Amino acid sequence: MTKLEGAIKEVQELQKNKLSYSTYEAQKCYFQQLLKTASMMCIEEPCQELYDTFAADDYGSKERRFHLNHCIKLVDKYTNTHAQRKDGTLYNEPTLPTIEETSVKLKNTSYPIESIDISFLIVKSELEMEYLCLKASTTGQYKHAWKDIYRYFFLHASTIYSESNILMYLDEITSSRNLGLMKEWKWKISRKAACVLIEVADTGHFQWSPIHRNFCYSDAELDDLHIQYLTSLKERNLSRSTISLYDYVFRNAFMISRINCLEKLKNLSIDKVQFIIKGFSSICNQRSLATILPILRGILEFFFEHGFTENPLSGVVMGAFVQKGNVAAYICQSDLEKLLKQLDQESRRTKAIVLLALRLGLRDCDICGLTFQDIDWKVDKICLFQKKTGEPLVLPLLFDVGNALMDYIINERPLRQDNYPYIFLRIQAPHNKLSTVYESCAKLIKASGVHPVNGTAIGVHLYRYSLVHRLLNAKVPHQVITDTLGHTSKESDKPYLSMEESMLRMCALDLSVIGKISWKEGVLND
């Protein structure tokens, strides 16, 4: 009797008292087919190759596939072969301990944890995240990510937690993502889930914060290089947002080029730099590329000046040419009616945001930074300090804008118990203020089928331009428009005032002189 035959016999004995006679006999037929498949393949022991061949023989029937997989699951559980399905999941997923078992296990544990089964850490992490009050769907995504991590440890012969194995897992999923084998959202949630485990293992608690970017690097020397580069940016007194942008270019340059050690960086070639540029061009539009390429050039200069590359490669990076239109884009009256009709079907938050941009011309950053203190409900005014200029701005709280704001605040805004000052909050936990309202504005444009005049812009500025266009058509004085927009310089008005079509027609040149040469003495026909 082979090992496979013995295992199937034992499994059948265990199942005999659990199943009805007819079900037992039907299952017996499938086990006989498994033995027949093994005999044809000359296999005597349960193994992944046998399971894969047996599972593939389903004739396209869901019912048959279920029975085949169930047989494999029973044999795999008995023989402990850790069999995997086509999608990489295990036929018999390892079970997690209960909350009670976890509490007993970690009762007298000191942090950072040195040696513990990662399953207890996963349960502990889930408990530590409860204060965020995440949606069930979001919590489910974290659970799936933690199961993937547990499976990774399980298949690597040890479920004992170690940070080095977590970092290896992060490297593996990052490589899969860069090769297009893992979706971006899946990579992000898996990376966050891994970082939560690391923090809980170190401190015993979890506090929501942005992911530390150094997790992208498994090589200690690259970590040091990254820190050195960021330090050089701070020494130049650059703003936090600028440093964040430079850091984005730095990290993505490494991910695109798949440079994972200093030796590969040392041998950086012209072809590799061009490959990096091509990578950025695939994820950025022309205007973004015009911002990113000079930063990339500076990074390459930094590498050469500090001896990380053998050749000066910054000259390879040519600036992107962006042709700017002379007339700003705006929404025409007919499309505006379509947009407002679609707006009634959107969320209360989207409605309030769009009306602030469309009716008052507020910038993206000022909408995100709007606080309860900025609104004077008694006198129907919005009084704020503009983030871009630092100058005060006072605007009337129009009837429809005020109603939309109040409707959002009362009926849709997530509850916070800490007197959080900002009005517009994230839907998902943590319920902090929005960092941008671009997505809400852009989605509305697409959903309503609006086609902007003079361009393809779909962001917040399109609504701002549209307000100016309506004011110009209404013959509102330019100074009033300047004050409404919060501009401190007349130069800032130029892109907006270019929409005054009647004035532009007056500036148009007479084409009658084309084809003639003018001399001091007179005109000579060509």
C-alpha cells in the first residue's frame, strides 16, 4: 500500500461516521479517481503536482470542481502537505487564535516582541485598529492582507514573527506590483497591513500615521542614501510639500529602474535613465512631467556629486515641452445646467464642495482648509486667510452654498469627539480633513458629460474659471473679480481675463497687410 492509498483509507474512515451513506459513496468515487490519476502519473505520495492535475479534471463543471477540491482538502489536511490552489491560497488555511487566547498569550509580554507566532500578532493588530471605526469592507481588506502575510510565513516554514521576514514580504509584493502582477490598491493595503504588524510588534499599540517611506528599501545602504538625500533637502529650507514631491520622484525612480543596491546604482547607464523617464511618462501627464524631470535631473546631479554614480547623467534628462493655451477653459451655460442637475444626484459633501468652487471661486486648498470658525452664519459671510497668499478673503455665504454646507454638516459629515475644526472630512477612517477635492470635482464633470470650452481641464480651477466667465459676461468690474478671486497682483488676473472674448476681438490684428512689404517711402506689393 502506497502512502497516498494509506492516507485516503484513513480519511475515508474519518468521514464514514460524518456522512450519509449516499454522500459517502459519492465521495468514495472521487477518491478512487484521485488514486487513478496518481497511478497514471506514477506518483505514490500526496504532492502539489498530483493535486493540480486532479483539480484540472473538472470538465468545466462547478459542482465537479467543488467535489475534487474537497477531496484534495481532506487529503491535504490529513497529510499536512500545505497544498495551494491556482490563485495561491491554501486548501487548508491556518486558523487564527481567538481574542481570549491572544489576551492570555500576550498578558505578560514585553515590547518589542522577540519571539511569538505571527497569528497572535495579527489578532492583536485587529484589536488595536478598532478605535478607527473602519467600515466592514475596509476591515475585511486588512484581514485578507494579514491572511496573505500569515500564509507567506506559513509557506516559508516558520510562523514565528520577525521584522526581517516582513521586509522580505514587502520587497516581494513591491516587485510584483512593479511588474504589473499586483494591483495598486492591493499593494497599498498589503503594505499598510504589514506596517501595522511591525508597529504593534514594536510598541504593542497602533497609531494611525502615513507609512514610513523607508519600508520600500530592504538594503541598508539604500536606506542611508535615502536619508542623506532627504537631509540635503531639509538643509535647503524647502517646504514640507516640496520635500514630499522630491521624495516621490526619488522613490519612484528606484522602483521604476528596479535598483535595489548601491552596486546597481553605481553602474547606472544612459539607457537606464531613459527607461526611468519613460516610466514617469507612463504615469504622469505632460504638465506633471514638466515638474518631475527637473527634479530627476537634480537627483542625478546629487548622485554624481556624492560619488554614487560614475558618470554625470543629469544631461540626459531633457525638460518636457508644455504648450500653454492662451485662453482659460470654462463651462458654458448649457453644460452648467447639466452639471447642476447631476449635482443633485451626488453626495452632500460633493455638492457643498462644488458649489464653493463654482459659486464663490474658492481654491482647492482653501476648500480643504475651511473651518467652522471661517463661517459666520449670523451675517452670512465666509472669512478666511488664503493658504496660497496668506491674505484675508471675505465672501458672501450665498443661500444655496450655505444650505449645502449645513446639509453636509448635519446629515453626512463623520462624527468626531475632539472638536475637530475642519469641515470637509475623509469618508474612511481616520476622519481627517481632505488633502484635495480634485477627485470630487473631476468625477462630477465626467458623470455629467460636460465638455469644457477651450480645453480639457476637469479640476477645481475649471469651476473658478467658469465663475469668472459668468462675471465677465455680466459686465462686473475687473476690480470686483480680482477681489472675489483673492488675487494680490494684476498679473494673476491675466489667465482669467483672457476669457473676455469681446475685448480679445478688439485686439485682433488686421490681416490685410499679409503678402506686402512696407518701406519708409511707401508700400511695395510682393
